Amino acid sequence: MIQFQNVNKSYGNKKILDDLSLEIRDGEFAVLIGPSGCGKTTTLKLINRLIEQDNGKITIDGRDISEENTVELRRRIGYVIQQIGLFPNMTVEQNISIVPKLLKYPKEKCDEIVHSLLKLVEMPYEEYAHKYPAELSGGQQQRIGVLRALAASPPIVLMDEPFGALDPITRELLQEETRRIQKKLKKTIVFVTHDMDEALRLADTILFMQEGKLVQAASPEEMLRNPANDLIRSFMGRHMESANGTAKLLAEDFMRTRVLKVPETMHTLECIEMMRQRDVNTLVVLHEDDTYAGTVSIETIRKHGQAGREIRELISDEAMTISRKEDARAAFDQLLASSLQYLVVLNEDGTVAGLITRTSMAKAMGEALWGELTS
Amino acid sequence: MTNLFPLILEHMYIVAIAIAIATAIGVVLGVISFWYPRLGTFILFAAEMLQTIPSLALLALLMILLGLGNTTLIAGLVLYALLPIVRNTNTGLGGVPDHLREAARGMGMNRMQRLALVELPLSFPMIFSGIKIAVVNSLAIAVMGVLIGAGGLGYPIYRGIQMRSFERIITAALPVVIMAVGFDYLMTGFERRLTKRK
């Protein structure tokens, strides 16, 4: 069991940890999460004394770590970092067997460890043991990084955003693998991340930190059900909605807000010029009080427009509108049933909030399913 | 030409010994200056000062202390070779990425282990390039050894000057040039392979 009792840490005037107390049980997968600067990485590094606290006590299984030899302490605690940190001058095998060798394990035992660990992640010994880190993909490198931390069978493994630099697919694979290994080898893992998806997927307990304090420590389910404050709620965002099953997806969740809007007093030639510049073929037209008037398309202007006239007379009302608070389902039905390319989303006061296009709809669906999309 | 061959060998031998000693001392000083930056400033300053003493004067001073012969020349060459090696060791160690240093610390390596297993191997290309500079410099400076009674290619060049024989000067100087260019080429090639592997 790892225990923090009233731990403080400041750098100069900046308080990083503010009277932090927490507890991590044996065999627990504990995920530290919070906004950047909340002290989660500092907390992690205090455990293997890469950072020393100003005051307060940290114990592992009841023993005060400040009384232990740092080098010996670290050899009993696995450590995985975001930049992977494999030594480029050593092969995979040498990298994995660093700590066993520091602990002066006999050679046969080191060999055995390397063989069994590589087997654990299904990287055949013959193929990978003698490669250098640079010859491996990022995902393979971090697998080895994790194995290296496990090599001397430490009961505790610290992981500092280990998968942050990996692509989403590899990240997910490694998350699963880590979870599997943790269950199999019954390790206590302390894992730092800023990604709530990751925390929810991996954690037995999520420790949410904010401004150097522990705000909430709870299982993922519990945290979803009863977030302690608004920040946690916003961190969990869409997960909460799906967990509660009550959230209604609204039209506004699917719209894009960057819309080309023009006043109805604009002249036809200006409109054409604007459309050409922005490469669109329809403009949303507003009344003088900013409320929605209708749309105007480039074909209409070409066919009926006269130079120098206001577009007021060319406005069409064929585009469908929907209130932003309306159920997204209704918007989808309309969009799919009609041959229209978009729906205009209106605020309560009749002004334009955004557009739902087929693309924005697909993107929002994707994000709801898989989280933030990169492009 | 045939009678130059033993002198060429002797020349190389003198330089090799000097470089071996300079590397041993230089890397240690480089490590110390990396560990204790304040002391390091002083060490680097001293090594730079040595470099500014004209080789003739330095050898003469050493001669007063150590007498005539190859030993004195080697001592002089060592002093000159120190700067590039110390400086490059220091720079190389300083260039090891922080996350690797932290990984090494986090795994429970003590300072010596970090140095031996991680920091020195990773700085080796940089240190090697310092050695290369030292080798090329030393090959040229070793010629001055003739003035303090040391062997090597200095003697035939000096004889050539005394006899005002352009041909003799050239035949003795050419091997020095070839050696310098040759070692530079070979060592640069090796250096490239070292850095490529990273």
C-alpha cells in the first residue's frame, strides 16, 4: 500500500502539492488524472523519489520511503515514461535486463526473464531480442519500455503518460495489454494521464487532482455517476451522458458554427464575389435585426439577379430550419429524408446558430463514438 | 624513402601513446567538469590556456622539467590533445537527452552506473570526434619534437632544412601530411557509422 500523508511541494512560490493525502492499495490500478499543472506527475515522481517532498510523509507498506536508499527503492519500483526512454545503445534484450543486472541476478535468470516477458507481449525472442530500439515501431518500443519496468518483478509500477505519444490504435492495444498484464501479474500500478478515456478504460480507482489536491478518488463507475465537481464533470463530458443514458443529443451538438452569413441588404455582385472567395454556393441571409431570413444560392443570383440590386428579393425559404435545442434525431431524419445538403440551426431568438451538414453530422457521430477526432 | 619507414612508425607510435594518455585523462576531466560545472569552467579554461602557448615554448618548458627525449614530446602532445577531448566529453555528456537520464535514474542506477551504461556510450561519437581532432593536431605538432631530441619525422625535415634540400623536406613532410589526412578520413568514416546507428 502506498500512502501520502499531508505532502507538500512547492517550486519557489508556486505550490504544486497542497497538503496531499492519498492511498493506493496493493494490486490496484490507480490512475492519476487532472488538468495540466495539477501535480499528478509530481505525485508520481515522489513515489520513486525522483522528486523529494518539502514535508509530509510517504510510505510504502508502512515504511517511510525517505528513510530508504533511493537507488534500492527505485530498483523495487518499475518506471515507464512518456518518451519511452529505451537506451539506444542497447538491444531490446539488454534494455529489458538492466534492472535484473543491477540487482546482480545470475545470467540464466536474466535470460529467462527476457524470454518470458517477450512471450507475454507476443514478440518472438529470436526476432526482436537483438534489435536496437531504433529498429522498432513506436508501439513496439513502448511495449519494451513496459517490459523493462516489469523485469525485476517490482510489486509497484509507475507509468507517466506512457501511451500519450502513440497513435490511437496502438494506444488502445497497449492499454489492453497493460491491463491484462496487470491483472495477470497482480501489480500495483500508478498511472498518470490527462486522457479520461484512458483513465476510464484502465483504472480500478481514478484519483482526480486539481491544484495540488485530491478532489475525488473513486471507481470509474462511481465517478461517472457522482462527479465531485464541475471540472470532473467536464473532464468526463460525453461519457457521463452515455453512462446515465439520459442525455439527449441535441441539434446543437452536431452543427458547425462557422457559417457564412450576409445581411439582406448586400448587393448581388458582392455576394457572388464572396461565394467565389470562400468556395461555397449558398449563403445564409439575415434580416437587419440579425434574425434568419433565408438562403440565397449562386444559381438564383445568376438566373434572376441584376447587378447592383440587393439580394433581399432573391431569398429563398426552401432550406429547412431547426431549433438548436431540438432532438438531433429529428435533424437527422429531416436531412436524410430530404435532398437538402444542410439544415439551418436557429437560436431561440431566431438568429442563426449554425448549420448541420452531412459532414458535420458524420464528424460529430464519429466523435461521440471514438472521442476527439484529429482532423 | 626506405630509411624513413622506421621514423614514420616511431612518429605514429609517439602520437598513439600521447593520444592514449590524453584520452584517459581528458575523459576523466570531461566527466568531472560535467559533474561539477563550476570546476568544469576552470578545467576548460586551463585546457584552453594550454592551447594558446606556442608549441615551441611549451616543449622548451617541458624540456627543462623532463629533459630531452620522446617522453618530453609525449608530455607536450598530451597537454595539447587535452582540450578537444575534455571539451567534447563535456559537450557529449551534456547532450544526453534528459528523458534518458531520468529513465536511468528512475530505474535505480547510481551515478557511476548511469555514466558507464548510458551517458558515456551515448556521448561516444562526440568524444571520438574530439579524439580525431587531437590525433590530427598531434601528428603535425610531433614534428617539433626534433628540437627537444625526440624521434619521429621531425629529424629528416630538420635535416632537409639544414641542407637546404627542398626534396628532402618534401619527402619527410609528405608522410606527415598523408598520415594526417589518412587518419582524418578513416576516423571520420568511423564517426559517421557511429552517429548513424543512433
